[in-house]
Amino acid sequence: MDRRLNFSRRPGAILEAIMNAAIKIIDRISETIGHCIAWLALIMMILTGVVVIARYFFNFGSIAIQESIMYLHATLFMLGIAYTLKQGGHVRVDILQRNLSPRRQCQIELIGFVIFLLPVALFMFFGSLNYVRFSWSLLESSGAPGGLPGIFLLKTLIPIMALGLLLQGIAEALKNLVKLRTAHHG
């Protein structure tokens, strides 16, 4: 019999199935975005090379190309933050955790989510909304002559970044809850 459909064997199995489904969806979103934006690093590298060659060999500079590199850089970091969290690439205090039991490590991860990630992500999200709204009201663009329009679009990535970080943080917290439940019922 398919184990996924037999919820009567263990208390809380339906809840665990819902948590696993949420984890899978959020992880897939972060993975997809992470893989798509990885190409921005290559584009940034090529554009940086173009700027250097144009400036030093042809005595030609372009504010628009330089700003596009900054836009790409900001996009890469802001949209890549959730993917980095999913991959375990954020700074941790592993020196303290490596000697702890897996159960204690899960507990510390959950505490870190509640004390640090959750409030920071919520603050960034809600704190950026008026900032982004104001930028959209002006259709803000670069103040530099020959600069790019669309700074309002770039600023829109701030709440999107916070939302991605929050969702991936929830997925990571759920993973730890599932590990704790599995170990407890195991």
C-alpha cells in the first residue's frame, strides 16, 4: 500500500504531509530562480570585460553599461538570497553546532529562524514597501546623464527578496520540524 496515502499509522501524518508538500514547492521555486539568475553572473562578467576593453583600448565609456552591471549585481544578490539559504550558504556558527546532536542542531536552527530570520525578513518586506511605492510614483530613473531608467524596478526587488528569504526560511524551519518529529516518532 502507498505509504503517502495511509495517514492512520502515525499521529500528525497529515500535518507532516502538508509540511513536506510546502517544503517541496518552496524549494522548487528557490531552485528555479537560483538556476535562472546564475546566468546573470556570466552576463556581468562579459559586460565588465566590455567596459574595460572599451575604456582602455577605445577610450569609450558608457554609464548605461556600468549601471547595467550594478543592476545585474543587485538582481543576482537579491533574487539569489533564498537559493543561497536553501543551499546552506549563509553564515552560521558551525563551530558551536558541529559538536551538538542532530536534534539540538534542529532546535538551534528553529530558534535562529524565529529570533533572527523571521523578524529581519518581515522588517525588510514591510519597511521597503513605502520606499518602493514612492520610487514607482516617480518612475525613478538614474540621475546620471546617460544612465538607465527603471530604478523603481530594481527597488521592487527589495520586498521580493524579503519574501523569498521568508518563504525559504519557512521551508528550512519546516525541514527542521519534520526532522524533530521523525526523530521523536521514529
